Amino acid sequence: QVQLVESGGGLVQAGGSLRLSCAALRGTFSDYVMGWFRQAPGKEREFVAAISRSGVNTYYADSVKGRFTISRDNAKNTGYLQMNSPEPEDTAVYYCSASRKIGSSRLSQKSEYDYWGQGTQVTVSS
């Protein structure tokens, strides 16, 4: 079992940059596909990005493609979400997640993930 702890959230201006981190405590981080989701007030939690166990394959929601980059450092048991040129519409609580699912790493459904962090707030000002 893995415990996930996000950090790095805060207030950022539109067009700036912010990097979120996800530390995996206990377990073997490289055993899991890692994903990032977000939830804005009054909205459903939605998929942002996913990365394969090795870090070679990545997958993005269309809304963030070209602006956000997901990565991981298995030696440090840490995953990242680099947010470049964020927009006010990106304001949300961001959650990192881990999946034991075998096969494709293109996992965009909440139900495909087994473990979740507590979330970190990102607010983008215009």
C-alpha cells in the first residue's frame, strides 16, 4: 500500500508557472501508474495527466496538453506536475493518485486508481 502526499500548491498569476510534487510514502513507487486529477468547486473531479511506471509514456487531458508536464523520479519516490502558462480555469484542488492496474498507462478514470493524496489547492489569478 502506498501513501501519497502532495505539495507545491498556492497562488500563481496567469501565464506564470508552478510545480506540484507528489511524494509516495511506503510501498514501491515504481509499481504504480501515477495520475493527477483536479476538482474545482461545484464540479466533478477530472483527469489531468497520467504517466507510466517507467516514466516513458505520458497522457494528458486536452485542456492541459502543451501547457502541463507530468514526470516522475522513481529513485526519489516522487512525481511531479509542471504547470506552465496556467489559466484561471485551472484553479482547483489537485490530487495525485496511484494505480495498480496492469496494461495500458492511459488511465483517465477515477475508478482506475487505487490510492489518492489529500490534495493541494492551486489558485490562478488573472
